[in-house]
Amino acid sequence: MKAPTSGRLVDGAHVLPLRIYYEDTDAAGIVYYANWLRFLERGRTEMLRLLGQQHSALREERGINWVVRRCTIDYLKPARLDETIEVVTRCGVPRGASLDMLQEAWRGEALLVRADLLVACMAADGRPTRLPSQVRTALSQIATNGAGPAGTAPGATPRSRHIPI
């Protein structure tokens, strides 16, 4: 049996292909707005998995959980039943216990959704805890270091509102 895809790394970003199912849509046949949050969560989860940092192992071995502290989302265009989309995840440079992320959903050349997130690393007691060194090392493969992709300003801050896209 073939394993589900964890996506791929492309130009410093994680790309996860997804199909829109009937359960994802509303009565009009377009993706219900709250379901975009689920798609973005899958993108973050599969990015960590591809980098060798599974949520379950981090929780079991280190007592660490990831939480979304802030999420600002722009719904730009709809996605419809049976279409395929790609969730693209970019990371800023990790700080002590948090990480800025920028996520986008694309259908071909059309940008559908853009989300600016702050995710935090939490201990089992619910308090912030530093990102483990192996997570920092893994994320360094895709963290924006200020140079940014082609066409963006060098030295841009790694804060998600300013992660070059």
C-alpha cells in the first residue's frame, strides 16, 4: 500500500497537494471558510513530518505541543468540489518558543487563501517552552533568513507579516 504524501520541499517552502472533497464544501459547492484552517494545519503537520519532526514523537518524547497563537487569514478566491490545490508553507527564523509562518493555498496560478500565523511550542503544563534544537535544525532547511526569494527585499524581517513571498 502506498503511503499518503507528505508533500515536497520547493525553493525553501513546503508544498502539500490536496483534493477538495464533498465534505469540505458548503451547499454552494465551494470550500467552507473554516475548512481552510484544517487544510493549513495539514500543511504545517506534513511539513514537520517531511522534516523528520512528527507531532506524536515530539509530544511523547519531549512533552511538546504546537499551538496557534495568532492567525490572520485572507480568503481571496473560492475552491470547489473535486479541484486540487496546493498548500504552501513558509517559515521565518525560529525564536525562543515561537515561529512565524506564512501559508498560502493555490490552484494552479491562482492564489486562493493567504494566512499569517504565529505558532508556539508549549510544554505539557501549558507554558511556552523553547523549540528543541533538532526542531530548529530541521526548520533551518526552510526558514527565511532575510535574503528572501527572488524579487523580495534583502534583509527583510522574518516576522510572518513580512516573510517574503
